Amino acid sequence: MAEPVFTAITFSPVTEFIEKTRKLRDLYGSSFILSYLADSVCGAARQALGEDAVISPARINIRMGTPDQIVIQGDFTEAQARAAFLQAWGQIMDACRAWVCTERQEWIDNHYKQWVQARSWPDSPAHTLPWDRDWQQWKTHAWEFFWVQRPSISEALAAIVEEESDRDWVGINWVGESSTLSGADAIAWPGLGLNIAPKRRSMAEADQQIRSFFEVLNQKIGAAILEDDLANFRQDPAARLRTLATRYEVGLPGAEAADHPEHSTLRKKLAEALGEAIVTHREQLSIPELTKRLFTLRTVARTIPDLARQRGDDSLLEELPKSFKEVNLWKTDLPMGWFRGDGDRAGHHIRDITQNPATAAQNLSGFSHQMRRWGKGLKDSFDQNQGRIVFAGGDDFLGVFHPAENPGQAIAWLCRFKENVWHRGDGGIEDIKPVTPSVGFVWASSQVPQRDILQHCELAEQTAKHSGRDRLCLRVLFSSGTYLEWTCPWWLLPKIVGGYCDRHARSPHRPHPKHQNWTHLYNDVATLKARHGFRGNHQVALALFNLYFVDPDTGEALLEGNPEALFGAHSLLWTQDSQSGILSDDLKDAGLDQQQAAFNAWVIALAEVGFHLFNPTDQTQADHRTAA
């Protein structure tokens, strides 16, 4: 009997590919590309070894959210895996480049003649463009591919982690202008790579050509979006044009436009507005950045060869939204709530459930199925009236709430997240997950750039993990870039929000929402801080906490009133059985002074963040001088 063999596959750089995002469309596009590449490898493995060959990721009816770590039962060679991966990536690159060249052919032809006449580029029958080499470099060298085979799943997983840690990635040496986002990669325009002598090089001339290229590209992209949109309203395209004109605040050139859907002026203005959602004339994107954006265009996706399409399905187009309203930033002066999270120690859990060779495949497949179904369910079930889930790939997810005067709706959802969202499956049926969630929530001013918000979401999530996991980090982000944050375990959050008692209208048993004026706690904490009231002791913070907070169900104090017992082994500050502690367990063995300082800081942060997020009355978001 032949010895069993298991193949593990992954690729890099994944985090780096998605971290540099200035728009949600970048994030959506990069996440979808990663899922598409992983799914392509899985599809090739199933074709070669059978439908049941891929143990993880589990197969469900969507590509989005396919994890980049793949485990296959059987001999799926490195050559087969690498070929499938590079073919999928190459097809994406080719489709994006071909679409740009086709849509910008007139611009390219005119400038190609100028480059040849100026002897900046050699003429050739194939009309090879200066940027062709760079596209080819990105097709060939953008990724590092890792492949191992071992006789058991646990050994394969350990080996792939070790293989990935021994990185040997070789970057591309770029020559040319820098992208406005990354600063390291050259700007994606057909003149990238022109052979111009330093004495004849004119940065002003190159900049003018780059700007004109992106201006026309913006128009072409917008026109493609508009035509695709109007195709869904063939019965009354004029009405659809009026609706789009109103939505994007594009003035109608006259009454005639309402009755003539072919009116060129209106279409041009709408194309400009729609194109702004993907590429603005002010942006100067690199080749991978441009690819991320173009991949989200349905007109480009139609040209990408797709194995599913060969089976009579069109899954790639089905997963791309017909409209990207849900992942575009609203034009509003109101703040917005963003959240990002994932499961805690999922890698440790996978190692634990794959130690027994007899059950490893079943356990890993079951866990993958559970988390991928949950991710799909989160996206499908999230109330569209309160916000959008941008992506949910298993235990990794990102969402945004609609602009609002205050985050009350978002906080209410977060208060019931672990019990009513994380531990729920299809149809709201209880589905206990073997890992806990950590989430970062950012309440941000509309004046904060979107890429800054996305970075703060990730940082808030990491704070939640570093503070003990199984908890939420709430971060208030101001337009100046400063922020306030506070972390809380899931079980305590609804008790804090619902158990606040205003000192001027205290209920002996159950607080009433109208009495929750967090300004009083905020002012008390600010006064005590100014007088150094928290320095060197924790009695003040404990007394203040118990003065303002009670259990909303029982009316009793949430924390032990005895200051001496607060840091004891059985205190709620530390994890008790399956209930996470208020503070990180790393502090349990620290000195008393460190524990006191951590508890004081937690109470102070609660007052400052609660003032901005938990007040039922509208509060004007003002910058805070003590913000980080």
C-alpha cells in the first residue's frame, strides 16, 4: 500500500498586496484577486486528482474569501500548482493591459509616433510599447510560490510555514517615476520604460503625458461602467440616466437630455463621475494598483478566461457587484463606523485538530467549511439598511456602517456580535465556533482619508489581539489623525453600555437610556486626571467605576468593591474559565504598580471613548487634546 502524501501550497506577499489601499475598491479588488488565485490552484488540483482532493479551503459556491493556504490530499506536483497559479495571474494581467490598450489605442498611437520621432523608443512592426517589459515583469516576478509534500497534514502545515519563513523573494528594479501611493513602483502608463537621455528628459513633459493618459482612462472606465449599468435598464435608459445624474449630482444640460438617452454631454459628465470611483486624473497608479482597480470592472472580468465559465457558469461575473455603491465612500459630512476582525489563534487550532492522522483531514475540512459558510452568511445576512460587508473570507472580515450622527446602531450590533453573529450559522441557528473573535471598530470623521481609516481598522484589530484577544477595540479617529481607544471583552460590552447610571438620575436597579449622560463621567475623569488623582493607586478608579456602572440585569456592581481583592486570582480582571478578563492575562504576573496603571488607564479610556460613542444624545465630535 502506497504511503499517503499531502501537498501544502501558499504564496506571498499577501499582506503587502492588500495593505497599500487608498480606496475600498483597492481592498476589494486585491482581496478578490487573492481569492481568485487560490481558487484557481484548487480548481486545477480537483481537475488533476478528483473533486475531493482539496481538503482546505472548503469548497462553497463563491470564490471571494478563499484562503491562501491550501492543503491537498494526493500528489499534486509543484509544476502543476505553479503553472495554474501563474496562468491565473497572467490572465488577469493580460486582460487588464489589453483592455487599457484597446480603449486608449488612439492616445497610444499618437504618442508612439512622437516617441519614435524623438528617438526615445525604437519602431517595430509589432508596435511594442515601453511599458510591455514592466507588465511582463509583474506577471513573472510579483509572487513567491511555496509548495511542500509530507506524509501527514500536520507535517505539511508545519513545513509550509517553515518554507514561507525562509523567504527568497526578488523584487523588480524599477526605472521611472514613482507611484503616488507606494512610492516604490513606477507609474503605469504606456511610456513607462522610455529610453530618454538624462539631458533630454523633461519631467514636466512626462508629467503632462501621464496626466493626459489618466484623464482619458478615467473617461473610458466611466463610460464602460455606464454602459454596463444601462444594460440592466434597457426598457427605460432615459429614466436611469436621470437617476444617475441625480445621484452623482451631475447637472442635466437641458430638458432635452431627459428624453434622449444618447445625449453625449450628459453621458460624458456621468462617465467622469463614475470613472472617479476607480481612477481619478490626480491619481498616478502603479501596474499592480491599476490591476486591482480594473479587476473589479465587469467589462474587464468578461475577458478573463474562467474554468467555471467553461462549465456553463459565470461565477466571476456573478460575484462582482453590478454596482459598487456598497464599497464607495459616501459623500457626507457625517462620521462613519468601520470594523475589521478575524478569529483568534486559528493557526494554533488547525495544528491541534490535525495532530491525529486518522481524523486530520475530516477535522480540517469541517473547520474550513464552518468558517467559510459563516463568512458567506455574514455578507448575505448583514442588514443593508445599516451598512455593508466589504469582504468576509472565512474568519477574516471587514464592514462599514452608513454615515450617522452617532454610532448607536453600530454599538448595538457590536454588543450582540459574539452571541448573535459570530456563534450563529445559516438561518440564525446556533453554531459555536472553536475560536474566538477579535475586532477593531473605528468611528471616523468624514474628513479622514479612507486609506488612513483602513489602516486604523487593522491597528485597532491588532490592539484587541495584543490586549488579550476575544474582545473589541473601539477607536475614535479625529480629522487631525489623533485618536482615542478602549478595549473590552465581549461579555462586558453590553453591560457597560446598558449599565451606565448618570449620577443625577440614578436608578437603584435598572438604568434608563435617557439617564445615560456620559458627560458626567467624562468630566469627573478629566478633573481627577488634572489633579493627578489616579497616580499611584487604583481605589479612585474602582470607586468611580462602581459609582457609574451596575449590571443592567441585576442592578449590582460589576466589579468587586474591595480594592484589595481587585487584582486577586479570581478577579474579573483576569480570564476565568472561558470568560476573558478585562485586562490582558500577560499582566497577571506583573507587579502591582503595573496592574494598577493598566486598570487606571482602562477606566480613563472608557470615560473618554464612551463620551464619544455611547451617549444616546448627539455629541459634536471634537478633537481631544489627550488623544494618542
